Amino acid sequence: MKSLQKRLGLMVAMLLMVTLVSGCRGQLTVTVPLPMLVNNPAAFDDRQIVTQGVVRHFNDPLHYWIEDEQLNRVEIFLHQEIAPYLDESVEVEGQFHFSPNEGRRLTLTRVDQLPGE
């Protein structure tokens, strides 16, 4: 009987650990159009997102962003990962951050070039 209780206790403890570890891995990735990110950036702060746009850049200071036809923009980091896609339509995935001082930023985990239109 004690052996059964011990095994059950161990199984419950392991299940609890798996649940906690799974919960700490983060949130689900959400697909968010650029206009939604621009109009309500705080709702997506610190979230893993997917969005699309055309890669643009400015030299002084050097920075890259994606934008849509309405010029909704999100800055993209790391520059060396997005730079090869300059003037291309892309789908990006990454951690989105927003602050009133630094604006809308996405740290890339994935970038894919979209087929030409």
C-alpha cells in the first residue's frame, strides 16, 4: 500500500513539474496584422507574434522595419537577419515589445520571404 501511495505521490509531483515547466515556456504565437499592432501595441507587448510587411531601412541611425501600404510600421531586430530582405515582402515571427519611448519593436526568431505578386 505504501508503495502505491509513494508511486502516486511521485506521479503527481512529476505531473505538477511538467505543468509548471510547460506553463513557463511562454504563450502561443499569434498572427497580428500591422494595423492592429500600430493601433493597440500594448495588447501585444511581450507576446510572440507573426506579421507581414515590406522591409525598409534608414541609415542614420541605422534601423530596419517592416511596413504595409498604409505605412503602419514595426522596427525589426536583429538588423543582420532582416537586411538581406530589403524591399522584399516578408512574414516575420518574433517577440514583440512596445514602449512609449522606444516604439514598436520585434526581435526576430524567423523571417520568410513571401512570393512576389
